[in-house]
Amino acid sequence: MALRIGIFGRGRLGSLVEAAVRRDADLELVWALGRDEQPSGEVDVAVDVTHADAVGPHLAWARDTGTDLVIGTTGWSTDLLGTVTDTDDSGIGVLVAPNFSLSVALMRRLATVIGGYAVHAPEPVDLAVTDTHHRGKVDAPSGTAAMLRDALALASGRAADEVQTTSLRMGTVVGRHSVLYESASESLVITHEAHTREVFAAGALAAARWVHGRPGTHTVDDWAHDQLHHLFSGETPHP
């Protein structure tokens, strides 16, 4: 049976997610909603790619209807997740992903490695994150930049504000993020750049498939674990 999908948001990313659902035989699009439109029909998983103010109402709707939810919207407070619990088998699954690219999930893990490496460096190290997006993006730093910053901070034992974070909003850049390690002797820079938003649409649907039937709150790293853990454990991936 096809997984029934609902989409909150008909902007650039929402429209791409809608098109991707229509292309996949294992998915069924039940509704795709613009601002102030209400769901009409039961779905297995809803994908929220709207705006920060809408996340609270969408979470409340998901709890009331028992619907799993994938949140790709950024700029909202995760305090809203407080009533979602992973101890109730009848509860919903909520996956929060500021970025739906699996490569960015890999970058976050590498940021953790770099932060840990900085702890044992033989000389002082500066850690930083940069993010560049199109001129219309509202939140700065981006949710992805904040995720990378927090990974560096946690692994290096530093406060988040000790990891320099800068944002540029210019042109039509889809998204470019860099993690920087800088000492007097050497530099290490890892950069991810999205060339098209289709990569995020495909990732959103992969996340929707993963979260269905998994009660509780989940991060993008939880979702990516199944695909990436072998890179760090030495295991051979399944074909």
C-alpha cells in the first residue's frame, strides 16, 4: 500500500516535494496546502515546509490526528516539541530536519570529528561556520549553520558563541555551508553546496518513509544513522 503524504507549504520546496511524491509509485499525495488552507483527508505522514509561525499549529494538528510529521521549517523554538514523547507506543513520530540532504548529515558528523580533534590539537584552534543563501532567506544563521555550529561546540567542549558563525544573504544561492578549523600552522575547510532544491525534496520524502511508525522526536542525525553509520564503524554497507 502506498504511503499517504500530506504537504504543508506550496512554496519552492513544497512544490518540489509535491512533484516528487507524484513521481514515486510507493507514495500517494492526498493534499498539498497553501497558507490558511486546512487538511482534508487522512495521511500517514505530513511534511511541513512552511514558516516558523506555522510549526506550532501543525504540531498540534499532528498530535490531535495521530499523524507522523516531518518538519523542514527553520527558525522556530524546539520547546514546541515538549509534549511529544518516545515512551508512548501510540504516539506520533516527529522528525526535525533543518536540512534534508544526506550529505549535510554526513557533514554534521564530520564537524563532530573536527570539534573533537580540536580538543587535542597541539596549538590553539579557531572553529567557525559560514552559511550563504539567496537574498530572500529570512533566518540567519540558517538552521543548518546552527546545527553545524552546535556539533562543533559540543564536540570541542566550547559554548556555541565560541564558534564563530557568519551568514550572507545574496543572489540566488540555494545553500552553501562551510565548517572551518584554523590554527597558526594549518587550515581545514569542509564545504557543502546545494546546486538544486530537488536534493532536499528527495531527502524530505526519504525522511517521511523513515519516520512513519517511529514514535517520539527524532533529529536528522537519527534518520541518517542507518545510511551513514558504516562509514564510522568500519562495517561494510548493504547494497
